Amino acid sequence: MSPATAQSRFAETPAVRRKLRQEAIAKWIFCGMAAAMVVPLVLIVGYLVVRAAPSLNLEFLLEVPKRGMTEGGIWPAFVGTLYLVFLSLAVSAPIGILAAVYLNEYAGDNWFNRVINLAVINLAGVPSIVHALFGLGAFVYAARFGYSIISASLTLAIMTLPVIIASTRESLASVPRTFREACWNVGATRWQTIRSVVLPNSISGILTGVILQVSRAAGETAPVMFTGVVFFKAVERGDLFPYYLDEQCMALSMHLYTISTQVPGVKESIPFATAVVLLGLVVIVNATAISLRVYLRSRKKW
Amino acid sequence: MTAAENHIEVRDLRLSYGLKEVIHGISFGIRRHEILGVIGPAQSGKTSLLRCINRTIDFTPDTHVSGTIEVDGEDVRKVRSVYALRRKIGMVAPLPVGLPLSIYDNVAFAPRSAGLHRRADLDAIVEQCLRQAALWDEVKDRLESLGTKLSGGQQQRLTIARALSHQPEILCLDEFSIAIDPVTTMRIEDVLKELRKHMTIILVTNLTQQARRLADRTMFMWKGEIVELDTTEVIFGENPKDQRTRDYVEGIFG
């Protein structure tokens, strides 16, 4: 074959050149959009850290607020947030995971399960302020828990529950159906199948979904403000167990709101430092979730 | 042999998914310790038939089954424990399914879920089943490695070992060879010839020649009905009763 024909056989036609041009444009648009995500993150974090710099030290974390909350640290709010987050997840994670197992593994297509599904979906769409009012009515007044950590945690639990159910169902559904059928074929019950094959292979996704709810529970202001979080609570510096569960507490989200808008004369860097702590808490939790997922995935078996 | 002595007796079985009927009232018997070949194009109800026999059809929502299937004279829809029924029936799916467990646990899964936990008993079952499935020599040194990491052909033999692990009396194979190479297929076919001494085998297959090689009797299903059920010699011989059977086995169907 002569060189001329070889060249013409593999030369770009105008159609191919147009295709390649579109491909390049598409790639850059997608890449640009993805990169644009990074900009606000860097700006937010950078701005916060720079403004917060004068107050950012361990002392700020451990110290209690002083002089009518215009100086000092954020320890009571920090511990309060930890209380609320762990208590609410201790309630919503077991209920959510077990409910999701039922919905995904057992539930047939009947009116009862359709009602449950509908409830889960709608609950996920309820704004947090409505959850706050519900928690106020249900836990503070009806259940007589009063304005307390319990009421606030339960309200947060109700709020995170539908999302935990949804994410758990998703990870359960990612286990191939053929695994279940293979187990059923040898005479295993549904529960034996779930315990030995389905759960071990979906646990990474389930845990990730639960942990990601920490950031939501930590960040919400309205639900806890209505049900058990107060402006100020006097506690010892660095005290790990300053609250009883039937008491009110402080929380980072609420504290940030208060010192930013309600208290005059707050030292300028304190609100920013509070925001950095809140953000740092969320980042740490998310990083834990990601590394846990990577670890569990590395043991995934197919 | 009378009908009552058939190992499996199917009478007027009908199955619908929703409003669509896929098996239209079929009746036949399967004799003890025979290999029954089931051939027929896709969508003819072969797999659904197997799922009715071990009642895993129950896991598919919105199905309706009528008629009876008797195993050892007992109606499968009225057995006291469906799990005991399923343990009597080994089932091998078209694509190999290594459970995401170790090779050992794959085979020990069924005995364990039946309540057997003594290590010595489990060891014996695992070795026996892996030997029966012609896999023992290849995996005996790595029983703790993952079943899902085996090659396709090995996984299919692992699937067969698992199907044998609950000591079934009936073995159902659903197109077991579509994902494995001819050499492995021949090895498994040799295994089946050995197994028929102790169990009844239902061999659903798309390879008509496979039915010809192995089956004592062959059933040709088409669109949810039995076109013809006779000895393999007749079905593949000069004079099957139905013209469609001849066309199908000769490859000029349709």
C-alpha cells in the first residue's frame, strides 16, 4: 500500500474534527463546574480562619464564656453539641437501620409498606423549623420532658431518621440479589441471609450514611433552640460531664447565632472562631466517615 | 412404575407474574434417580418451573401459582417447613454465585443455617462436597480465601458444591454451563453422571446436545407448555412425535 493511501485512510475527516472539538468543549465545561465547587469552600474556610485567627487556640475551646459572653471560650456549647449529636444518633441510628432492613429485605408491596415509604419520604422533606415545632409539642409538652437535652436530642433524631433510612436502604440495595437467592436456595431464612451476607457487605455504606448525619445534627439551630438549648449555662472550665440529661444545655450552632446577633460588644474574632470550631467538628467527623468507608471497602469481598 | 412413585409429580401447574401467565397448566412426573433434561427457548418457563419446585418463587412479589407439585408425595405448597423442603433440593443458578465468604464458609453455609456447628462435621461435609464437585484438589490449600476470587468455572463448581452441601435428594441445574468453558463443562457433566446414582437431577439447558449426552428423558418446553416429554433417544431420534421438537433439536426452529 502506498503511503498516500495509508495517510488518507487514517486522516481526520471534517466530521471527526467537529466531534473532537465538541468533546474538548464538553470536557472543559464539566471540569470547570467541578473545579468551581472548590472555590467557595476555599473562600469560606480561608475567610473564617483569617478572621478567627486571634482567638484560635486550645484555650478558646476549653474556656467558658466570660463577661456576658463577650470574651472567653466556648466549652459549654462545644460539649452541649457533642451531647446532642451523640444522643440523637444513639436513638436514630438503631431505629433507622432496623427500619431500613425491614423495608428493603422483608416488606412486600402492600398498602402498609407503601404508607411507611410515603412517611419516610415526606419526613425527609419536612423543614427543620417544623421539626422544631413538632419537638416542642411532642417532647417538651406532651411527653413532659421539658426543655431539656432529651427533648432536643429526640427532635434531632426524628429529623435525621428519614435520611438514615434512605441511605441504609441504598447500601442494602447495592448488595446483588443473586447473593440473597443463593442463600435462599440452600434453605436459609431471610434473617440468616441478612446476617451472614447482606449486612457484612453493606455495613460500610450504612455507617457512612449515619456518620454524615452528625454534621446535620451538629449544624441545625432551630430544632434545638425550640426544645432544649439556651443562651447561657454556667459550667466548669473543661468539664466533660457538665449537664444532666433533663437539663438545658448550650450548643455551638445556637451560640454562634446568639453572639453574632444578640449580644453587643463581642470580641470580633470570637464568632468566627466558633464557626471554625463547628466547621472543624464536621470536617473531622466526615473525614472519619470517609476513612472508615475506605477501610471497610478494602475488605469488601466481591 | 406408577405415578405415585415418581420423585416429583407436577399436576396442572399454572404460574402467572401479575396478569401474565407464563406456565399454562403443565403435568409431568420425574422419576427417582433419573436425569431429566429440560430444553426450550428463552421465555418458555424453564427457570420459573424450577423456582416453583423449591418455592423460591415466593420471593417474587405478585406471583400466582395453582396446581400441585408433589415431592415424595407431599405438596410443596403445604409442607410444614419450606426451609426443610429447600434443603432437599439443590439449586444451581445460570451464573456462578460465589458468596462473599471464604470457600469453606460458602460450602458450610447451608449446614450452618440448618443448625450444624460442630467443626469436625462441617470439615467432613466441606471436603466431601468439594470433592463431589471436582474442586477439592484445586482449593484444598486455600479454603480460607474468598469464594468470589475464584475463576468463573471454579465458582460454578463451588456453587455446585454449595448446592450439594445440604445433602439434597434432588439437584436442579439451570443452564449451569453458560458462563464456563467447554472443558470445565465436561468435567461437571462427569460429576453429574456420578451424582445420578444418589439423586434425581433436573437439567435445564440451552445446549440441546448437553441434554442428549446426559439426560435419561428430555422435556421440550415452549411458551409455558410441554411440547413433548419422552426418552432422550426418542426426542433426539428420527421420530419425535411433534414436528416442533424435531425442528428445535435440529436447530431449524422458527
